[in-house]
Amino acid sequence: MSDVQPREITRREFLAASATTLLTGAFNPMAVKGSVDSDDHPQTTIRTAEWFGDDEIVLDFPLGWQIDVRWMDGQSAPELSDDQMRQALHSTIDTPRIAEIADGAGRVVITFDDMSRPTPTYRVAPLVIEELHTAGVKDEDIVFQAAYGTHPPLYQQQMVQKLGGDIVKKYQVWNHDCFHGLTALGTSSRGNDVRLNSRFMSADVKICISCVKPHYIAGYGGGAKSIVPGVAWIKTAGYIHHEVSPNSETGYGIVNSDVRLDMEEAARMAGLDVSVNITMNGTRQITGLFAGDVVSAHRSAAKLAHSIGNTPSGPLADVVVINSYPQGMQATKELRHAKTGLKDGGSVVLIQDTPTGQSKMHFGAWFATDGWNQPRQPSGLPVAQASQVIVFNRYHSKWDEREFSPDVHFTTQWEEVVYLLSASHGGNTLVTVYPTAPFQHESLELRL
């Protein structure tokens, strides 16, 4: 195998010669290593652009490179059928089933997360409605509440994507407002002034639907996180992040932290009746559904999510490619995979390929702006041992650069990524690819 010498040709020549790159191919979730194309170029297929077609694109690499695709253990875990999910809703954990709780009730609110989360709520919501109909709840007494905390409100197309067109046509869907229309519930034992959406609090029965995936301060998302920050006042949400979190041991897999315990205390104060928690495989299919008590049901879901996302570590790589699917709009969190899997002097490629862009509006940063312009980060790379960091995004915007220093290279073409990598690495380069990075975690203890 001869070394690739890209510096002997111009960048334009290199890009012109890379015509085989970025073609659509068949997705093979069972693959462990990358495949090769007809010209023996190593390649692998990934998904991007969740909520916008779940594109499948092929990533080509230079001849002689070794591609190690680190699939998580539950990449192809079987999808639950509707009947299996119904049975899970009937077998609630530490609470009566929804149909019993809602018997004789008036108004019912069902929360759901926003486009920053990959939850296929449209699969679960109709089954929850079935439970409510069994209890005799009328359609006009059922509303859906978007629980996105300090994220931006949803417009109708997004509501349809999350809930399905039939639900949006038939039921009222509310957006949350983290500034107005709030009910004060008191102070948590950790000093949090808990104020929640008044429309949510006015319901007789409160149900939350959320996904359970790794989260850097809550251990795993979902559950009580649907309440705080989901339907909370901006300062209630901020207190979790800026007061509780810095004084708590947090991290991936740490579910019993003060952060989550404060969220769960707030959920108890809110009178949350049922928490519906789902887990997913690498193609966003539902693999588990755990409904019931806000703590017990979430812990059960976290156990399954932890086993699904487990990704045994391989050797340190020359290049680490991190695909932020299926949570592409918060891609920078996934640089954690490079910090533990990259050789000194290696290269990092972060794929944040989504039309949503990166947190175009987040009220959590409302008071942190400098006014007219949001400057980029100071010089330096976000992965200490890296010699270069490349961000690939076909939907790039200037705003997305603000989270990085000018030392990070942005490109909309995979051919340019390969050119930059080839300029630094020879023919025996080892590339590790994390195809569903937001779901994945290295082998670590789950603390419940």
C-alpha cells in the first residue's frame, strides 16, 4: 500500500478527482467495518438530517486507509410494534395505567419534546389517546403541550412532524413560554424557585412523552426533564444549569445526580401523573417504552438506553469522524468521542449535517449576548490533542461558526474533508467513525 501524497496536486484538482464521494448508498446497520467501492476506496454509509428525510450518504476515504465503524450495541435493536407499546402502556410502573388515572377526569395535557430531540412522538401519542378514550375523556379535553424549555417555539409544520398531521388537525397544540403565564409552586430542597407553565398546571391529568438518551448533566434525558426545563420558567431552568449543576457530580451515565433529583422533585411538585419514556435504535425506531412513575419508569428506560448505546472502545485513531445524527442541531456535545478516542496530533471531523442549523435561538443564552455581534471563540481547537478539527455541514451558516475558534475549518463538501485529511495523513491511516454519536457512549458505569 503506497502513501497518499495529496500535496502534489492542487486542491481544485483533488476535488475534481473525487467524483465518487457523497453518493447515496444502501444503509447496512449490521456492518462493523467500512466497505470499499468499485475502485477499492474504503467507505461507510451514515445517516444525517433527521426530520428532513433522514438522508443516507456515503463517506469515501483514500486508498489504503482503514475504516473502523464503531456501531453501538443496540444499533439494530428490534422495533416495538403498536401492540407491544400498548401492552407497555397497560403495564405501568408504580402507577395505575393511564385509563384508570384519567377515569372521570376533565382536562388532560400531554407534553412532547421539540425538534432538537429525535423522539418519534407520532408513534406513541395515538396510543396514549387510546388510553384516554378508554377512560371516557373527550377529544376537546385533550391538549398537547410542547415541552422545550428555553428553546424556540414550534411552528405548525414542526408540530406535524413530531405528532402527526391527524393529531394537529384534531387537537390543540400549545407552545411553551418560558417568560410568561407561569404558576409558582414553591422552592425545591436545593433552592430552586419552581415556576411552571400555567396551562400545563391547570390540567387534571398530566402526561409526559420523552426520549431517553445520553445527556451530559442529567445522565440521561427524558422523564422529569420534560418538566424542568421542559415547561419551566427561564430562571427555574437556569438554576438547574448554573447553580445546581456546578455543585453536583454530573456526567454521562450519572442519573442520580442532584441535577436530576431536583428535576424530579419539581415533577412531584407539579403533580405529574404518568411519564412515558422511550428508547430508540440507530435508525430512530422505538425499542422500549416504559410508562409510569416519573422516577421508576425513567430508571427502567435508562437501563435499556444504556445497554443500547454501549460502544466498546477501539484503538486510538489517527482520524475520528463523529456523526451527530440523530441530534444534529446540538452537534458540539459529541466532540466527547474524539477526546477519548484520538491519537495526539490526529484529526477530528464533526458532521453536523442538518438544515436546522445549530441552536438558532436559545433563550438560555438570552442574557449572555454582547448585543450586536456574537463573536467566535478565541483561538484553539476544541479537542486538545487534535492537530485539526473539520466541521462538515452541507447546510452551513455563518451563525454556526460562533461556537468554534477561527482555527476550526468548515466545509460543505465531503471532498474537501478528504483533501484536508489527506494532507496530514498517509496510507496506513486508521479512521474511527461514530455513526450515531448522540446515542453512543463508551463502556461506563450506570449510576441510578
